[in-house]
Amino acid sequence: MITMSLFSGLDCSCMAPFSKHRDKRPTLDPKDYMFDKLKGETIGKLPGSLNGQQFIIQNCEDCNIYIFDHTATVSVDDCVNCRIFLAPIKTSVFIRDCKDCKLMVACQQFRTRDCHRLDVFLSCVTQPIIEATTGVKFGCFQYYYPQLEGKSTVEMNSILN
């Protein structure tokens, strides 16, 4: 049994008291980090708008989607006939239940499941993981925009080299 006498000789004057209030972090709205149920739109996120957060693209049809900011991970689900550009992603991209889409992606890990007829321009550190997917064509990620160069962190260098 530990008794308080063990701590009696410690100087605790430098320790801050516990606060009942958490630090003032900005509240994130999940709607700002997803595109959902879009049809026939051209839409995107500019550099500085996502700041490394996860992003979700789902239930979109006939859209042009551009993500020019860095993200932690991206999920693309149930999209049909979309063209999707994703700026370098720190970790994984998950493509699920999509049909007739074209994707341009740089990431650490690329995964597909239950997709049909994808054209993928890819730069990936690991080999792609393709599950229950048919009609996939791969090409090399070849894209440049000025802010892409500014993403030369350790993670981005490993993706783009």
C-alpha cells in the first residue's frame, strides 16, 4: 500500500493546478471536411483549408473534385463517374464502392475495395492494395502546382521520391 508519506518531501510549488476548462482549441465542423451527395459539380479545397485533417468524399456523381491541401487520410466511397485530384496524403487513401472514376493520388498507402473501372494516376510508397476491384488502370502521378513544392516535409518527400 502506498501512503501519502512517500510524497511528503516533494516540492510541488512549480506544478500548475488542474484546470476545469480545456484549452481553447478551435471547434471543427465535420461538414467542412467532407463532400457528400454532390452531383455534376466542380468543387475543391484550397491550400490551408484542411490543415492535415481527415477528408471524406462520398455519394458523389459526375463531379470534378480537387483537394489541394495536405490531409492525414482520405476516404472516397460510393462515387460514380468522378474525376478526383488529391494533394499528397500523409497516410492512406481508401477507395470503396466507386465506379468509372479517374483519380490522381500521392500517398503512403492506396487501397481499393469493390470498385469497377478506375483510372488511377498514383505515387505510392507501398504497393497498392486491390480488393474485389475490376477494370483498374494505373499510371504515374504527374502533377504540379506551386503549393505542392511547399509540402516537402519528410512525409511528402517519401511520397514524391
